[in-house]
Amino acid sequence: MKIEMNEGRRSFLKSSSLGLASSAFPSLLFAQPGGIGSRPTPNFKPDVEVELTARKSYLPILKGRNTAIFTYEGRLIEGPEDTVKNIPGSYLGPIFNFVHGQKVRIYFYNKLPEPTIVHWHGLHVPQKMDGHPMYGISTGQRYVFEFEIKNRAGTSFYHSHTHELTAEQVYKGLAGLIVVTDRHEQALELPRGEFDLPIVIQDRRFTQNNQLSYVGNMHERMMGFLGDEILVNGKKSGVIPVKAGVYRLRMLNGSNSRIYKLGWDDGTPLTAIGTDAGLLEKPATRPYIMLAPGERVDLWADFSGRETGSEVVMRSLPFSGAMPPMYERMQGGMGRMGGHGGMGMMSASSLKQGAGFDIVKFRIGGKSADAMTLPSRLVPFERLKESEAANPDSPVPIAISMGPMAPKLNGKSFSLNRVMDFEKVPVDTIQKIRIFHSQAGGMGMGMRGGMMGGRGGMGMMMSMAHPIHMHGQQFQILSRTFDGNRADEYATVKEGFIDNGWKDTVLVMPGEEITVLKPFQHYKGLFLYHCHNLEHEDLGMMRNFYVG
Ligand code: C2O
Ligand code: CU
Ligand code: CU
């Protein structure tokens, strides 16, 4: 087992406080001449070749002065013309359209003034192609990604995964959408072309000079960044012109920590045809759908029969229970408090976590030519069984805890290359994984029954929702259980989960315990699991599985 690391990364790490001496992988080598991924592999024959450059730029987002942003610029070198679809006027990177089975080569250039690396969230690729922070490249360097698209049809997400800079780089604009199609999807009658719309939702905060402002203090970081302007596809427009027909809306929550409770303003239920990186077996209808950072949901939105000139609004409906009780109480009782109230539980954003607001309006123009019926069956769905797991009775734990200075997983903070014994997973197995809130290891330790009294004590007092993401293959949710605490708040979200599809990110509410079945096929090496609240991720709420 040898984990190599880039030249650029090496000097960066040397100067940082990360001790790697007691590595679980003593054979770890930092430097390969020229670095990993700096050259294409001669025997890899790509069907598609793309150039992707991360750079600083300026864009008009609000009226007045341009906003300084980071962005990905794409250019197709070889392959089908729709492979790279730029979104004009948006800081978001191009939409990549890939086909199952395609071999893809991406020449990635870092023209930012700081290190960076790209991760293909949702795609199942080898360790060296996965954008692990250890592969960060410095300014002026190149990383050549080469992988085969092994995914089924679905919507994925690429973004910066730079060591301790992920949140800020994504916030500044380093993110984009990946669309994968396959023959199963092609055989279905689904909305295509102009009727297949990306809806990337992000919240931002601007200074009076229209510049992006980011977290102010440690407390805000602990709770996660919240903005007060909602951007869709990198823009503030708020209105999308549509025809009176059926649309596929590929919703992605690309926010750092804001959770959305998607709902139509007129109470029409939502119909999902896909979750994260896969289509469902059959459509699922919910009164509202919870969408946590990193999650995607593909909606079947039928505007046919709506009047020309009318509008339908996608909202985030009010909910509670995602934040610690103290936060909920103070926000609920007093509204906007500014950044320094209480125990620092207040957000500097005027839009608290769980507030209700409009996300985007759809304005109906003319009629659509084609009528469409929602298929009752979508794709053949391979349901994983608990009996297929290598460890049905001893699930791999992912214990969530909130320490005074950092949220943790399994009682530990992130290490670039160290794994604990139970984080070692045999390749080509299906693992049962249990995600739960732990009182130990965090503030709960030694303070049980303290300030808050009763069950859970300090640990429960700090308990908040965490979107837990695992790299590599998609998983399936086996069970979601709730302990009954804060039940009134939980009632505001509980109907909004779609747990019977393929997932790579799952929202774990306070009091919830979730078990999943996850295949670890094809690739050995280090694969991350972490909280997709990006402030939490950068605070170290991330660990590695070592697949071997
Ligand atoms: Cu979208 Cu490791 O993240
Ligand atoms: Cu990922
Ligand atoms: Cu978290």
C-alpha cells in the first residue's frame, strides 16, 4: 500500500501543523517526480477530453459593482459537442454531460492564487481521480484526471475539495453540475433539452460593495455559514421563464450549510424521479422534500394546464429542529440578533436555518408542444439486502459528535492518511454502516446531565443536523429511526425524506439514527466520508475509509 502525494502538496504540508509521522501507512511517499496526475497515461484511450481551469474572475451578480469570484472554465477538446455546457454569466462551472461507459480525461489547471483540487461528488472513480485533499496542486500546476463513467444515469456535482479550504473555495464559486445518462434512461420518455433544467441553489452574503462575505467567527463556523441572498444557478434573477409543459428539474443544494425544505407555493406536492446520482425505481411524491448540502433531487415538474402569465414559486418552507435547541429558541423568539448574541449561536445572516423564503419563480409562457405522462416505472432497481452485507451484525460506525471547538466523526478529527481499524474495508464487499449521534467524545463527555439536565445533557444541547456524505459508490438507506426527542420540531421535516433511492449524502437530524448499505467495489485506496456542512468538513469533520 503506497499513497503518493503531489509535489505542491508536499511543501504545503511541511509548513502546516499536520504531523504525518505516526502514519498508519508508513510507506506513504509524498513526492513523485513531477507529481501524481501531472501527465496523461499513454494507455488510457479517452472518448472525451476536456480542459478545466480554475481562476479568479469578476462578474455582475448584483446591480452595481462586479463581484470577485472563483470559477471553473471548461473547454471541450474532443468528444460529443454537448459534453461541456457553459452557463453564461454564472460563476458556476460548466455542466458536464457524460454517458455511462465513457472514458473521460480532464486536464485541470490551477490558475488561482492558492492550492486547489477538484472532487467529482457522486461519481465512482479511483482514489487518485477522486480529488482527495492530499492531491491538491499549487498555482500554475496541472492535474490530469482520467476515469471511466461507471455511474448509472443521474445528477452529480463537482467542487473544490482543497485541504481546509473547501468551504471557502466552493463559496467563491468552485462548483458545477455533472449529468450522466445511460441506456436505461434513454429508453424512458423524460423531459429533454430545454425541458431539462439545472437548479443549483446556494446562499450568499454580500458586502455593501457587492463582494462576497464569508464566516465572521468561530461560533458561526461551528453552526455553519448561512447567507441571506438566495442564488439559483449562480444568479439572483429569481424568475425562470418556462412553457406550460413537463420539466425535469435537477435540484442541487450547493450551499455550504443551508438546508432547504422544497415546496411549491400553491401546495402542489413534489414528484421526484431521482435522488443523488440515480433514478428511482418509480416516482415518489412528497408534500415537501428536504434537500441538505450536497444532496440532489430530480423533480418531475408538470406546468401543463397552468395559465400563460401565471407564476409558480419553488419555496423553502419553514422548518425547525435542524439546529441546537439554544439556536432554535433564540432565533425563534427574537428574530434577527446579529453575530454576537447568546452563546454565539446566532447567525450573522438575517435568514435563519429553517426560515421560509422564495427560492425561484417559474413564469409560464406559451404551451409546450409535447404532452408527457409520468412513467409509473423508471429504471430497473437493484435493491441491496442486509443479508448481502459482509457485516450485518457489526455495522461500521459513523458517530457524530460536537466538541467545543470542532464537530467530529468517530471521536476524531480529519487526518489526511490515517485510518482506524474499523475504517478499513475489504474491497468488493457491501458494508452496513450505522450513522448516529454520539454523546461521547464531544461536549457530552463528563458533562452528562449538566446544563440542560435530563437525557443527553450537553451533547444533546449541541446536537444539530449533519448531511453525511461518503465518496465512491452510491449507497442505499436501510433504516431511519428517531429517538422521540424534540418531536414537535421533527414533525416539520419528517415527511420530506426520500430514502428508497441511490444516495451519497444523507441528512441526519438530531435524534436520528440511520443505517445504510454501501458497496465498496472496484477501487482500493482512501475514500473520504464527511459532513457536507462545508464549515464542518473544514473543521475536520471528515475521515477516510481505507478500501483494501
Ligand atoms: Cu461533495 Cu467530499 O464532497
Ligand atoms: Cu464526494
Ligand atoms: Cu456537520
